[in-house]
Amino acid sequence: MTKENEPDVAVEFYYRMRAAITGRKDRDTKRREKSQRQSSRPFDEGRAPKTLANTMDALIQNFGWQSKVAEAELFSNWKELVGDRVAESSFPEDLSKGILTVRCKSTAWATQLRLMGNDILVKIGERLPDLEVKELRFIGPQAPSFKRGFRTVQGRGPRDTFG
């Protein structure tokens, strides 16, 4: 090193004493730390591109969305889970508090699926272990209600004519 490039001993001593007394770092230390933080190179550790699948898996894991993703998978893959014939006559409608509600095309299908309920529950448990389905509820189609609308009768309705 030449004489011009050498740091002044008095200035260096001042900065070191100030850092020791006040806890503040000298300017050269600050510059070195800043340059170390910013010295990122193209092929360094952690700079490789990441796949979308790995990124999504980490995101799902961090936010705790495993059960919601499993629920969506159940609803979208119902046909593969129960088979073509059953899927044509039923579809999952709601999953809340461990109870999966399945809407059926007819009450006969609802009765048939109640008999098959344990098998379906086992398949769901095997394929989607993150999903906590404890019970299956099969319901038939909704019947029309005559409480409101065109066929509404005020009072007790047709019951009062039989007495």
C-alpha cells in the first residue's frame, strides 16, 4: 500500500473509540456489512428458479389451507371417488363440522347411498386424509313448498274443512 491509500491513524482511532463507547459502528464497518448484504450472485444458494408446485405447496402449508384444498378436491373429483353411475345421481353439496351433505337425484338414490355410506367414507379417508369427514348425510331432492306463492291459503289451510 502506498502512503496515500493508508487510512489516517488518528481518524481510525477516533472511529474505533466512538464505536466502543457509543456502540455505533464506524463507517467502514457499515459499508462492508451493506456490501455483503447486497452481494448476490447469479448462481448463489437460493437463487435457482423454483417450480410453481413447490411454491404453491409452501403457500398452502404456511397459511394452513390443507383442509380447504382437500375439500375442493373432494367436490371436483366426486366422480372418480364414487364412480360414474353414483356421480350421475348425486353430488356433494356442503361440508361443515365434519358432516358431508350429499344431494341425491331421488329419495331412492339417497336410501341406496345411505347403505353404501361406510364404503364411501372409507374411500374419502384413504384418498383425502387431510379432510376430516366423520359423517355422511344423504338427502333427496327438494320438494316444492306451498307456504308462499300462488297456492298459498291464509289461516290453517285445507285442514279446517275436514272437521
